[in-house]
Amino acid sequence: MAASVLPSRLPLSHWGGLLGGLRRGCCYTPSHHSSTHPPDTHTPLQDSPLALKDRGAGSDDVRARKEWMDRSKEFLVRLKGSSPSDLPDKFTPLRRTKNRSDTPKMRHFVDYRQVRVVGGSGGDGCISLRSVAGKEHAGPDGADGGHGAHVVFKAVMGLRSLEHLSSYIQGATGEPGRNRDCHGANADDTVVQVPLGTIFKVGGEEVASLEHEGTMFVAARGGAGGKGNKFFTTDVDQAPLVAEFGGTGEFFVYEVELRTMADVGLIGFPNAGKSTLLRAISRARPKVASYPFTTLNPHVGMVHYADHHQMAVADIPGLIEGAHRNHGLGFAFLKHVERCNCLLYVIDTAQPRPWHQLEVLMNELEQYQEGLSLRPHAVVANKVDLPEAQANLAELQARVDLPLVPVSAKMGEQLVPLLALLRFLVDSAAQKQTDTKVDGSAIWL
């Protein structure tokens, strides 16, 4: 039986040998599964045109990918030969000591908002002519109005989602001026807290990025306070009857996005078990049921490790073939993938030809954005507790040369090796961000 390859519409130059790793290789196999593969009756993907393209690829991205792939597979080999109690603290996930809430409300993760921002209007100036005892015409005493509030976004450490942002934010209006030279009070600035890594775009162009704690962005300036009639006093006109209205605040429409949504994103077809896997490794509560349905909004759960590190894992809504053409809300779902540092492909091994799922998913990511699927990634073979998954698992291991861990999210099997591998990938991604420029190209430290 010939192996399935990617559709011919994908230019080879766009792949850079993406699927060169889809050939026989090493994976993590638990002790109760057979480690022997059936005789090969198919043409391995290492002989496909994409794999051959990868052999000749010399880009730094492909070399870096091969490097972390080799390191990941070596890590899985060492992991297989050791017990969970022997793992270092950084690779040891902690058990949940707190039960999930019983409240029915489920809060999904928000990584994009379109926000209309309006600065506060300034207070109006006052028209007043002073009259005191013994001096009927004491001159003008109308004061200036106060300035309107600026709308300011501030990056803080304690937030991860944009769910608290309103679609309309307006600054307070300045107090109007009064008689007897009483100036109106300036309105206090409206400060809106956002997570670190929040970016602001206008018309698709990035105008601000809040990467560090405490950095602020003035999104809309408030209007100036209007001048009272005393301001307009001249030698010719000693009793002016004119004053200014307060200035109108600025108005902008921003596309607010998170540069990074999570450390790891769960990528897979609908009903592959992504939500069940997230519930098994964290306290997140995405909806799961015994009937087929598709998650429409991402959910993020936190995984805690013994060295006090917290890792964010996102359940990305299911992708389908043609997502890069916006089939099935494809663009909206693929935007979430862009904001994940590492990728975990969740494959349903109970379905026929599960390796085809991996091919389609990687194809969709690469068609949407070149190089997106080159981020550190691994494969999880889910639903291995089902009888029909055993034969598919053996062939999947034979066809895929990526870090692979078979798990059963529903039964909670083999989750410790998976979480250890995820921590390894997250550390690799963090190390990649410290790349050094040598001869105009980035190298992996």
C-alpha cells in the first residue's frame, strides 16, 4: 500500500523539508506495548519527494529543527529507562491538590479583542462676571475646565487573558470651570491592565507592544479643558463674554492581541481528545462529551512542576483540511496557533490511517504561515486504550520520526512522560529565543 503524501498543490519550496522527519524512527513506548513493528508493506515516507527535499535542505531552521528533534528523541530514550521518581524536579509534574470548581460556568481563553478607545473630553470653560460689595463690575472670573482623562494600557504580571477587556473604553470627562476663578479638576487617567506581550494594531499595522512589566501605552489622549472668559481679557475688552468648550478626546479602534497565548498548543482534528487531555493534565474545564462536537474557543490550563515552574497549555479548536482557506473558521483557529511557542499534535489512533492526520495538520500550518510548523513540536498518540488503536499505533510509530508518546487521556495513562517531554520542548523554545546572530543568520545555542 503506497504511503499517503501531502497534496500536490503544496510547493516544495514552501516546505523546506518539513516532513523529512516522517520516516521510521524513535518514539517513547510504554512497557506494556510491543516495541516491535510489523513488516513494512508500505512505501515509507522517507522516500517521498518531501523527505528527499529535506535531505538536501541546508537552511538554519531545518538544521535547528533536526537538532532539537535528536535531543528530544534522546530524552525519550533516557525517560523510558528511568522511573518517574528519578526525574529531576524540572521534569516532575505535581499532582493536583485542589479539586475543580463545581460551578457550571466555563471561561474560555481570549487572546484577541477589537477595542474602541475614546479619550475623555475636557471640561467647558466658564463665563462669569464678578460682582463684589463696593465694586459692581469687578471683572471676569470664569475659570478653565479640567482636562479629560487619557486611556492608558499597562502591562502587568498577574494577567494571561484579554477576557476582562471591554469592547468600548472611554476616559472620564474633566470638570467644568466655575466662577470665582475655580478651575475644574482634571479627570484621573483610565488605566487598563493587560498581560505581558500584548500588542496593539491599527489597520493591521503594529503600533505598540508591551513586553515588560510596568510599560504603558497611551491609547487615546483626553481633550484639553476649555478656557474661561477670564483668559480672553484684553486691554480693549475688559469683560469678555466668551469661553471655550472642552476639547474632544481622541478616538481609535485597536486590534488587541497576545503575542504569546501559551507555552504549548494542542493541535488536532475535531474529537481527537484535546479537551480531554487538557482536563487530565490541568484544572481547566473545557467541555467534553460522549458525542462528537467541536470546541469553538480556546481553553488554557496550567501545569505545575516540582521546581515551581508553571507551564500554560492551550486547547486549540479543531482544525480540518482546508483550514488555510478559512474552511470551518480556519483563520480564526489558526491565529491561536501562531501564539503558541511549542506545538503538540494530538492524533486519534482509533481512526484509520492516523498518520494522515499529522500530514494534513502540518500541511495546513505551513500553508497558512511558512515556518509555523517548524516550531518545537511532538506527537501524542491518543486513545491507545481502544482495541482498534493498537495496530494503528504500531504503524504510526513506523511512519513518524518525531518525538511520539502514546497516551490515553481518558484513562490517565502515560501522562508523566508526556509532561516531561513538554517541559523539555518549552525549555528548547526558550533557548531558541536567545539565538545569537552569526554571519547574518541565527544559530541555536
